Amino acid sequence: MKIVVSVENASVIDEVVEYNPTFIEIRLDRMDGDLLDQVRAIREKTAIPLIATLRSREEGGMFVGNADLWARIIGPLTRYVDFVDVEARYRDHAPFIKSQGIQILASLHTNEMPTPPELAKIEGMLRSYGDIPKIVVKPRTKDDLLALVAFTHQAQKPICTSIMGAEFRYARAILPLFGSEFAFCHAGTPTAEGQYHIREMRQIADLLK
């Protein structure tokens, strides 16, 4: 299981590094101050691969700018990170990011539960500009969750799937068992409702082996 720890403050990196996650996601939209300085400081403290995420308000984040502002913020950071999370609304800037040798986590977050055909269509759209599609949905029933598990199992790999909210938070631990690439966690301050602490996720992963 590849565990990603999401952080919103550069000051916690020393503590995060002690947990030795597979990746660190830098939630730029939740940070204050000079973002370039903070990302540079994080890079200087660790060789763990970094994911830069500037999540839009429409998809559960705090960024409210347009695509051009998004690109102006992300552009200078590419020299310090390994992945950039790119929502479909910013996809026109994907070629530039790829030209910098950076991989793209192509993401879509929705408070809806798409049907299996809709999930397949979303996957194809995200894969058209990204290296790894990330699809985060909100199941309303256990049948919805089973459909997401089945989709994850059958989808082309690599793929990342997850859920929004706390109702089915255990899906965050189950989906990687069926082929989801990453499990997103926190190391003290959740950046999304329902996230497990990395210590809890490691314990769950060990128990499920």
C-alpha cells in the first residue's frame, strides 16, 4: 500500500518524515505565506517524493482563482516536486507540467456517485492528460461502494480511487486492496473529512495482510 500523507504546514515536515510515507502531498490551497518558500523548505528536508496540490473550491479545496492563476502558482514549484495534481479544469496546462519532467495525478472530486459507465468515462478523460487518474466520489449506499470497489478492481492500472466524507471512511483502507494506487492520510491535521492518521492506516494495512 502506497501511503500519502497530506500536509498544510511546512513546519510539520520533520514529524511527517519520521513516519516515512511513500509520498507527501503538499496542500497548497490550505497554506498561508509564500508557497514557493514553503515548498522549497520541504524539499530541502526530505527526499520523499512530493505531490503539489492546489485544490479548487469546486472540488473540496480552498483555491478560488482561474486556470491561469493556478498555472502561475504551480509553474515555479515544478522544480521541487515529483507530481502535480491537475484537475480537469486546469488540464490545458498539463503539457507544460509534463515538459518539466513532472508526473500528473489527474483528479476529479465529486459529491455525487457516478454510475459505472460514468466512472469509465471519467477515467478515460483523466487518463487522456494525466499519468495516474484519481477519482474521488461520494457513495450513498453500500451498493454504491461495492460498485466503486468493482470499478477499481477492473480499471486499467495505475488508478487511484477514494471517497469523500466520513460515512464510509473504511473504504480508504479497502480500495488499495483492489488496486487503488494510493491511500491518503494525515499526520496530525486531516485535510479531508474521514482521513486516517498514517499510524492508523499502517495498523489497518498490517491487519489486512
